[in-house]
Amino acid sequence: MTPSVPLVPDPECHIAGVDEVGRGPLAGPVIACAVIFDTSKPRIRGLTDSKLLTAARREVLADKIRERALCWAIGRASHEEIDRLNILHAAMLAMERAVLALTHAPSRVLVDGNRLPRLPCPGQAIVGGDLTVREISAASILAKVTRDAEMCALHEQYPQWGFATHKGYSTPDHLAALAQHGPCPVHRRSFAPVARCLDLVGL
């Protein structure tokens, strides 16, 4: 009888988690992130869906993720691409860009949701993955922190619309600003509340 040989984890088996944020807002980009953890470093406690964390907690975890990741990368699709492609295809494009930007090639990609972008390797879509898969949770957190920072930067350019507060989401304050000022250059023209404002001003 041939003796059994214990399986040894392949050190080159890199699992990437991928998630995106920013499908719902009326302005700004959709941002995706891909994360591969360095398995030689301690696991991070408290990883979960970024929406369940305070902004301060996300920042703390984001620093730990960057420190303990083998690599991570951001992909984005602009508001112009969202208008041209639609938000679903733009989100897929942002995720594809994030994976391709990784400095280590993943052997497998785990994506939050029920659809996969085009990938250079095998992948799996996992509904609720940002709650159950630590790589996806980490990607969710880094994507959220990155997008929030970008929206705060856009606030400096377009302060009338209050992006630093609502990050482009359809809040009462944002809708009131749209009604008063109309859309700014980074609003998504294909989204109904913005399109209605354009119709009202005859643009």
C-alpha cells in the first residue's frame, strides 16, 4: 500500500477577494478593490461588510489590510463610463481593472455578488461574500475608504453639492442641491434624478 502524503498548501496559490462600492450614488465613480492576503502574517479581526462599520473603524482596518496584504489594487470606472456602459457593466469593468492591477497574479478570484467580471483566472461569485470571506471583506473596506476620500476631494471642487457628507448618494440634501444648482460635471447623467434635473433646465 502506498503511504498517504499529507497535502501541503501551495505558497503560490493566491486567493484574491474583490468587491466594489458606488453603484447607487448619483455622482462620482464606481470603485473596486482586489486584495490578496499575505498568509504569513496574522489574520485581521473584525473584517466584515464595509457598510456595517463606522468611518473611523474602516480607516483603522484599512491600515491593517494594507500592512498585511501581499498586494492590493484599486480599479475604477468614471461617471462618463457609467453613463456610456450602464452601472452594471461599469462595475464589472472596475473589478476587472482591480484584478489586472494586482502585482501578484491570483490563482483564484472570489467576487461579492452573483456575477463575475472578465478574469484572467478561475473565479467564483459569492452572494454575501463581504460578510463571509475575509478577502472580500477587506476589498469592500479598501474600496469604500478610497471612494469616500475621492468624494471628499470632489467636494473641494464642487462644494455646493455636499459630496463630503453624502458621498453622492441620493439623500434629501443632495436632491435639494440638485434642484437648486442642477448637475455638476461629475453627476451621472443616466441616473433618473439627474436626468430629471437636466430636463427641467433644458440641457
